[in-house]
Amino acid sequence: GVKTIAALPRAFELVRQNVLRMIWDLLVFFLVAFGLGFVLFTPFILFFPSETDALSRTLVVVSLIAPAVVVPPVLSIAITLLYY
């Protein structure tokens, strides 16, 4: 509500003098998230090739779900710690 809208000018004021640092930190966070997603996705493709179509589909689904479950909390924690 009102507190959220009132907090926006304060957030802009805090960031105003450190814009480049904020951009750099966010870029690093997103690169770490991308790398983590890639690291979680790659083993399923490289080490678990399957001969059957059903198993292949299952591994693709698992390899897509694992990064989707692990990466967002890591990114959220990193961005939260940026403000503390």
C-alpha cells in the first residue's frame, strides 16, 4: 500500500550515489544464476543419455525443473543481502 510507494523514493535516494555498483552487483548475481542453472542442467544431458523416449522426456523435465527450483531462491537471497 502506501508504505511501499513511500519506500520507492527512499530506495532511489540510497542507490543514487552507487548506481554503477548496483548495476555491477546485479549483473554478477544474474551471471551466477545463469551459471548455476547451466551447472544444474548439464549433468542430466551429458551423463544420463537415454535410449528410450519416455526416459528421455523424463530426464529433460527433471533437468528443467531442477534449475527452476534452485536458482530463484539463490538469486532472491543475493539481492536481499545486497540491501543489508
